[in-house]
Amino acid sequence: MSVFDLKKGEEAEIVSVAVDGAAGERLTSLGVKSGRSVKVIAFSLFSGSVLIGVGYNRIAVRRSVAQKIEVAK
């Protein structure tokens, strides 16, 4: 299950982040890594992106990136 599969308001634990390159480094620096809790705050109008919360950080990620963040409830 990925972050994009969660519904608005749901929370889950990050299992793995399969994002490479600069995007992966940026996510890691913002706290998106294994073992952390993530909450879906909102989806964009046509679900092209999702706003997630990790700790005190709020991060908007594209659908393609969100689908590479594996989570478990």
C-alpha cells in the first residue's frame, strides 16, 4: 500500500521510500523515512498531488512520488 492509497485524514507508518535522486534526498531531509508516521492531509483537485504530514513538516508530493512511498497501517 502506498501513501496515495490512503484516504484523507488516515495515518500510517512508512515502510520504505523507493524514490531515487534529488527527490529522494529531499524527502529524507524533510523526515520522510522508514519508521516515521505519515498522515494524508489533502488531495489536489484532480488527485495529481497529495499533501502529507510527517512530524511538524507538511509536504506536497506528486502522485508518482506518493505511489513510491510504501506504508503499513
